[in-house]
Amino acid sequence: MSAMIWTVVLLVVSNVFMTVAWYGHLKLQSSGISADWPLYAVILFSWGIALLEYCCQVPANRIGFEGNGGPFSLIQLKVMQEVITLVAFVVFSLVAFDGFELRWNHYAAMLLLVGAVYLVFMK
């Protein structure tokens, strides 16, 4: 596979892990699974998941960075990662949290982020 495809795939996988690390404990708490866990246990649990995120994020940036022969500039990698993070967060939230809803201003913000990606990739 090309460096471009590997970079995007690894960024998607890493952002799924990161979203679960950042917000999964809230779902576990609301479902009663981790409601009695001390904060340090929640942090260690999230760090364990974040380790998997780093195992994908670091290679994605190394493979994709133009300084290493990849197709993307540093700013392109960052902006692309932010949009992927937003998509992963929205999908996770819609699946995991009852009552999560998107309003017009959320859609407008997402549209502006997609616009940012467009602008970053312009020559």
C-alpha cells in the first residue's frame, strides 16, 4: 500500500483508540462498570488504551511526513488528524451515549474544519 493510504489508515485506527481512551471511561462509569474505580485506576486504564493509539499515531506520522519521503507536510498531517479525530468522536458518541445529538452549530463547526483541510491542501 502507498504511504498515503497507510498514513490515513493508521491515523483512523489511532484516533479510534484515542477517543476510547479519552471518553470510554465516561461510558464505563455511566454504565456502572467503573463507577467505584479510583481516579488513578481510570487514568491507568486510559493510558493502556492510549499506548495502542501511540503505536499507530507515531508510525502514521513517520510514514506520512514529507521529511521522511511521505506525501504530507507537517501541517497537513495535523489538520487531517484533527478532522479524523472529530469524525471518530462523533461516531463514538452517537453509538455510546444515549441522548447525544448534533445541532446546527456542530455541523457548521465540522464544515469549517473540512474547509481547513481544503485550505491546507491547496498549493
